[in-house]
Amino acid sequence: AGLFKQCGVTAFTRHIKSGGEGAWWPSKVGEVLPVVAEGRNIAKEIIDDAHKKGMYLIAYHRHMEDEWAAKEHPDWAARDHQGRPIMARGPKCCFNSPYADFYLTRALELVDLGVDGFYFDEVHMPKQGCWCQYCKNKFKQETGLDAPAATDVNDPIWWKYREFMNVTIERTFVRYRKEFHKKNPNLVILVASNLWPSLNDPQTMGRLYRVVDLHKTEFHCGLKQRGGLMKMPTEGRGIPHAVGQVVGFVVSRDATGGRPPHIWTPRLINETEALYATSGMVGHGCIANLDQADTKIPRMEFKSSHELGDKVSKYYAGTMPLRWLAIHFS
């Protein structure tokens, strides 16, 4: 926190669980890191260090993977249509299973430790779908339909199943947000959209960002021409990069009713590039999240970008973007 402060940072996101490993604090449920079992509370050290220096700490906390939960409760694991566990940074777990309660218990412990927000990254439920017993049974109960045989973009039942996954994500975050805010009304949750700003990937829907605090995406997501299981039709690939970038920013902003989305921005080379990127994001109503590798903190060439953010934020506070509608007739 002290190093970040040198280059003008007032709020930052820090990993407090990067994948499927155990908790970084003495959690009441599940497994903890070996160093925590020996008496350390790494999460509290990180949070307290930020607060002592007058800064806000947003916890990057992987909510999908948990090796202990998938091993001890195999029925909690997300599974593909062949019944195999779905892997990412460890085995993914399903939010239609009791894992959702397990995770909430853990997250509320972090709220009690004082985190100022959560940074929920990635896709939340598997893009291809989850075929665990809880998903198949709940889908049947709610729709009267059997789960599709496999991931198949030509199968209308699979699209219905995909929508069911999106609704699962929405229900989960509505519940979590409500429980977090009971303990801390000022806590913010940032929910990632993965490739949603590219407008060719229906993993998550605009509904999600209306019911959470803030939308999180990445700087180049509006330029992606392959949205997970599909790719942009040939006739749609001629969109100029600048237009695709701006559309990605604007749909991210408007999805949350004008609340500014956080745009994670890595690989910035120098002060000029950081300033251009920051001003572009701020100019479209976004919050620039400038990535700093651990070995390079503090990046003093980012100081002018942070000063720009401080300068303009007081003018943006409480404002809403003008809304426009464009109808294009080909």
C-alpha cells in the first residue's frame, strides 16, 4: 500500500485468493493456506496495511474454483455434458449447488475483516454450461425441459440452458450483494463480464449489471471478434478498432445505468500511453484500472494518470450520462 501511495493511488485491488487454493485467513469453513494454519492472517495484513495508509482495498477473490470443496463434495463441482469436472485455476464449483452457501460464508468473513469491495473476475458459471445434478434438476423443475445432451449452438434447448446459466449468475450476485450490504452498505462489488462488451458473446446479460454495484471489464474486450463459443460473422469484422473500443466502454457504462465500469488495463508502456488510455476511459464515463506488476510498484509514470483521475472525479460524482439512441438502417 505504501508503494502504491507514492504514485498517487488512493484505492487498489489486491489478490486475496488467486485460484483454487485455501483461504488466506483462518476461515471457519474449508481449507486454509499452510502459512495461515501456522498462525498468519494474510488477508487481514493486506486490508489493515491499506487502511492504515488511508487507502481503500478491493479484494480480488476467486469465487469459482476451490480444490478442497470439489474434493470433499464432488457433487458441488461444475461438470461438462460428459460428467467430467470443469477446470480453470482449479476445479470450478457450481452456484446451483450448496457451494454457493459455502462461498458466501467465506466472503462474509472477508467483509468482517474490513474489505471495501470485491472484484469478481471471469465468467461465474461455465460458458459451455454445467451438467451437475443440481443444474439438471433445477432446469427441469423450472422449465419442464431436460438438459441438452451437449454444448451445441444449433440446439435451441442449449440456448435455453445458456440463459438458465445467466439467470443463475444473476440470482447469486443479487443474494450476495444483499448479504454484503447488510454488514457494510458502502461495500462495492465489481462483477466481470468477460467478453460481453464485444457484443458477440451472450455469456451474462445486461440484466446482471443493473443489479450489481459496478461492471468490470478489460480494455480490449470491445475489440474481440471471437466471443467464446462463437465468432463474429464475416460482415461484422470491418468495424474500425476505435469504434469497437468506444462501443465496449459505452455499453459497459450504460448497462449499469451510468455507474462507471472499472476497466482493467494491462501492458501500458510509458506515461504518454497511460495518459491516453486513462483519458479515453474517463472521457467515456469509466474508471481506469491501471495494472502494475508486483515487481514494478510503484510505477511513477502512472502518477499523472492518477492525478487526472483525482482532478476530474469530483466533477463526475453524482452525474449521469446523456442517453442517446441510434437506429441504423442498412
